[in-house]
Amino acid sequence: MTITDSEEIAGAGQVRGLNLVPIVVEQSARGERSYDIYSRLLKERVVFLCGPVEDLVANVVLA
């Protein structure tokens, strides 16, 4: 399979999102457990906000 010049030029500016979510492996006396990074951070009550904390955003975070 070959890529023609027109196909190569058409896809030159495109960036594909891979949508990869990192996995964290936790080891304890009970064994291993894997979490996606967002679940692990939420378990530790770490929350990232992109923007100012207004009343509505604060209520959603508390819920």
C-alpha cells in the first residue's frame, strides 16, 4: 500500500487525538489495582478547574 502525493498533502495538517488516558497501578497488601489517572486523582480529592471558581462551579465541585 502506498500513499500518493495528494493523500500525503491532504493529511499533512491533520493531528489526530489519540484519547489515551494514563493508567496508575496501586500496590497494597490486598494486591494490585489499576485506576485511570482521573479516578485516582478524584479518590485523593484532587480536582483541576480551568477557569475562575464561581458559585455554580463551586456547587458542582461540592456535589
